[in-house]
Amino acid sequence: DPGSRWLALSGTPGIAPDGTLSADFAEQAEQAWSNVCEALGKAGFAVDDLVKITQYLTSADDIRTHAEVRARFLGSARPASMLVVVPALVWPQMTIEIEAWAARSDRAD
């Protein structure tokens, strides 16, 4: 749609605003999703505007925990979703990274 705005968020890890990174996967996942939601809000988007997410985890053992955290943040939003387990991310202590695309129409139909 020509009246749509798009937002691309790449490589959003679970790093806190003060630069710290928890050693706990659940805390990293919570922070990563919080970072995504904050970036959406700052750009004038909402979780319901997400159209595609790709989540990178470094351990298949964390999939269930991640799904629980993701469900709390996404609520009823159901963007297209891909989850990939990779051997490592850019920093060895990172266990999650989220890439997201959002779109919204600012036209009044």
C-alpha cells in the first residue's frame, strides 16, 4: 500500500539500556522483547503492527522459555514468525537476537 510506513529492526539483543547483558536466558529474552517494543513505540508503531519476526537463539533448550516470553509481549498479535537456532551470535554471551518488520497505514480510509 503506497500509504504504508515500514519499520525494520535488525539484530535486537537482550542488552539492557545500561549496556549490561544478563547471563540468564529468560532475562535476555525479556530484555530483547522489551527493546523491540520500545523501538516500535519510539517510531510510532505498536506490537499489532508487526508483520514479520525472526528470532535467533543459541540453544534449542531455550525454545519453550522463549515462546512463553514472546507470548507475553505479543499478546494477540500474530506476525509471520521464524525461529532459528544458531551456534553463536556476535558476542559469545548473547543467547537471543530478534529481527522484526512492522508496517502501518496512516491513511484514514
